[in-house]
Amino acid sequence: APFVKPKDKVRKDISDMSLSDFEPKRLALAYDPPTIVLEYLVQSTGKLYHHKMRLRQLKADSNIEEMMTYLEKRHPLYFINHKISKNQVRDLVRRLKYRLQA
């Protein structure tokens, strides 16, 4: 629809997904742009999906805790109920940051 703003659109697979139906499988990194990719299984359909969490503002001197707060606010569905480990994501942010320093 022409009057729907892009930020108002919700991906169908996420809006239909209940929290119990979502099972994280693995995490991956992409370095350009800095991105954490979450692979998850929707058990009711048996399909695997990838969710990209971009960290465009990540710099070599960025604060890791600020980046974690940003991720939790930007992608809350994936962090509630401790579905994915914050320590594991924190480590991945640290790796992305280290790569920017090199």
C-alpha cells in the first residue's frame, strides 16, 4: 500500500511466530557491514530462517555494552525469555569490534 511506511511493515514470519515456536539454532558473523546473523527454526513449519542484526554504527572504540543495549532494543523478540545467550552475543560483538581494530 502506498501509505504504509517501511517501518510499519512487519515480516509475516515474525508476526505469526509465537515465542514457544521459535528455536535458535546458531549464530554467525558478517564483517562488512558488521552483522550478527541468527539462524532459527520455526517448529510449526519446520523452516529455517536467518535474522540479520546489523551494527552499522559499531566502531573500533565503541562500547560493547552500548551495542548490546542497542541490539536488545532493536531486536527485542530474539532476546526475551533468554532465547539466545547475551554473553554469546556480547562475545560476537567483541569479535566484530576486534576485527575493526585490525
